[in-house]
Amino acid sequence: MPLIRNGTYAEDAFASVADDAALPPGGAVVSLARFKKERETLLARNAPLGVRLRSDESPEALGEDVQRLSLVVLEFPKFRDGRAFSWARMLRTRLGFGGEIRATGDFLYDQLAYMTRVGFDAFEVSEKITPELFQRALGEMRFVYQPSADGHRTIVQLRQATSLSEP
């Protein structure tokens, strides 16, 4: 699947590694179960590390180690399962994660703008979603009601700012 990062196709520097497979010399993405089992060895490697979380696995399970990761991959098993939205926002706001948050799985074009709002910055997309379509999706929502991890001012905040500036 193509990877979109910063609005354009990007090379993936990470290899997704099965629980019973050998680790590659470069960046690797492992399951939460493997991370917990091999924590010391994985963190001691001199290579970027990512952890893949299923929708039923909270990022809080990573504990303080979240700051030592380069990437967290959040899975969407079905587009109707929105837990990854909550996990991305939690990673950015509550856990202070500054690395890459990547979406993978079954999500829709219509969800892309919301996904960026909560903290996703990389997307494993189908061939149907080009960088041009991706940019169009982000531009379809100019005004927002809910505060989120992206820092955009809400409609209420914009209205308050406008009413304060009027004579």
C-alpha cells in the first residue's frame, strides 16, 4: 500500500515484522505483544522502532516507553471502529507523543480530515487515494466545532474573537 506523509507519497523506512520473524537492520514495526515480550532488546537496538496497536489496545499500555518510539501504527479494522481516533488524540495530547502516528486498515476518504485533526500524520492508503485527493479531503473542512490536537481555533473561539474586535 502506498504511504502518504506530509501530503505526498513517501518511502516507508519501517518494515512490519511478524512476532516470530527476525528483525531487519533498519526501522521495524512490531506488535504490542512482541514489544512487551522483548522490550529490553528492542529498545537497545540502534534503529528506529515502531509499535503497531490493534483498535482494542490502548497506547497507555506503552507507558513511558512511548517517548522512545519513532512510530505508532494504529489499525482501523473497519471504518466504523473509531477507537483509533481516540488513541491518536491520546498519544498527542495526554501522552505527548511527538513521533509519527500512522493509520492503516479500513478507513474512508471522508475521515482523512478528522484523522489529521486528532494527530495522524501518515496514512497507508489504497491506490485510489492519490496525494491530490488527500489534499482535497483536508481542504473540505475549514471550520470546526470541537477542539482537537491540531490546535485549530473552533467556531466558538472565532466568534468570540470577532465579537471582541467589533466596536
